[in-house]
Amino acid sequence: MAISTVQVVDVLRAAGEPTRLRILALLAHEELAVLEICRVLDQSQPRVSRHLKLLAEAGLVERFPDGAWVFYRLVTAGDARLLVDQVLDLVEPDDSVLARDAERLRSVQAERETEAGAYFARNAARWDEIRALYVADEAVEAAIRDAAGPGPFRRLVDLGSGTGRMLTLLGPQAKQALGLDLSQQMLNIARSHVGKAGLEHCELRHGDIFGTRLPGESADLVVVHQVLHYLSEPAAAVREAARLVEPGGRLLIIDFAPHGLEHLRDEHQHRRLGFSDAEMERWLGDAGLGQVKASALPPTQAAGLTIKIWSAERAPLRKRTAA
């Protein structure tokens, strides 16, 4: 639906200021926390926050608190997003200011990735022990089996395999199974676990959850287990995971409900402190999946976290009826 002349003017006024245009260009790369935007622009938090407030009021960006942090992303759809994209398309590709901002953003991203990579390498050997601190593995794994269904699965894809626990849990019900992870240390441990389980049909590869390079609609079960809260663009990872689900297939996402344990950002490299049902349902719906269901497993200890399991399906192909 088209927007009114007044709304168009408000949108253009909001975007038509140098700093706000720079912010829109940054958010076109990924969602960012306020302090990250401040670092890239080299401006104070109050000044950047004022610009972000104007952009949010104009409907160009979405604001979402996450614990003590506040993140922003471009509005995901609609006429406002169309206008943002058109405005950014008008900017010279080699504009010196935006090029400098993009370079600073790459430095922020590289720093973030280096810290995360070091953390995963340092903790790979005790990864299952760390994960078990949040909630009892037995309860989570029983719920995951229930959500996945009895199988058999033609092809299982596990994105962000870690130590390979989802492969050893669900792999016995799959004819083929593939796990992807960016950490070579994790992959080595996963290969050992899969080998000990005798799952010769399970393959492990070095791969990126944002760009798996796997054929679309090629798996009847895709699993993303305790991965999204580490990622800079969880919605993009959900889209890629959903792309792999074949008609009639299912995607399982296992992660945390929203919480306020800020120390997990510094101590365990968590970028997001959980996800709401509304947020996850919107991402799954935008990715073309339906039949979204959510279940919760409350913590078994006072300082624990609530685990959420979201499942969604791609509609099966309609059978042709005889003429």
C-alpha cells in the first residue's frame, strides 16, 4: 500500500541528513548496537541516539532492546524500506565518506570475529560442559527429538554443528547427514564424536551459516542449535536455514528466551540475549515457512536460562488431481 505525501516527505527529511544517511548505509550491512554505530561514526552516543530516534520515528529503522544493549536494523519491508533502498542506490558507489565508514565497520566486525574465534578455539574441548550449565541436556535433547519427529529423515543438515551433538542425537534416524561449522577445532571434535557413534553417513564440512552454498530445498530436517545468539545477523541465518528446507520439511531452532545475563556477552561472546517468539515467528514467516510452534524448557537452576525450541515447516507440494 502506498504511503501519503506527508509520510514521503517525513521519510525523505529523515534520510536527507549526512549523519542519518551514513547510519542507513551502515545498517544496510547488518543490525548494529548503538555503541558500534558510535565507534564507526566517531560521534558521541547522545548525538547518534538523537539521529536514530528520528530515523525510528520516520519508520526507517527498527529499534529493539536486548538486555542493557539497544540494537537497530533497517525496516524489513514495506514502502519505507523501498524508499531507503532507492535513496541508498542514488549514492555514488565509491563515495569517500561511506567507504571510510564501511572500512571502520569491517574493523569492528573483524575484532568481533577474532574474539569469537579465539573463544571457540579456547573452549572447544569443553563445549558440551559449558552448554550444560544453562539447562539439563537430557531434557533439551528429549524435547528436540519430539520436535524433530521420529523420522526417518532423507537428509539432515546441522548448521553450526559445534561438537556434533545434534548429529549424534538425530543422525541415527537420517539416511544422510551434514554438519557445517566455521571452527576447525569444533569440526575436529565433531568428527571424533560422529566416528565413535559409528555414523559413517554423517559428513562434516567447514562452512558459513550465512552462505552454506548448499542447494535450496534439499533437506527434510534442518537444525540450528544454540547458534543464533552468537551471530551479528540472526535473521539472515534463519533465512539461509529456511532456504534449505524442502517442501514438507522442517526447521528446528534451539536457542534462549530473552534474559538479562549481561556477563554472557563478555565471558561467552553472546551477542544477543535470547529471542522472543514474535521475533522468531516473523523471521520464519518472512523466510517462507509456516506451522510455527514454540516450546519452552525452564531452567533447572536459579541462574539458568530458559531454552526455546521453535519448529517451522515448508508447505508440501500439492498433488495434481486427475482430470
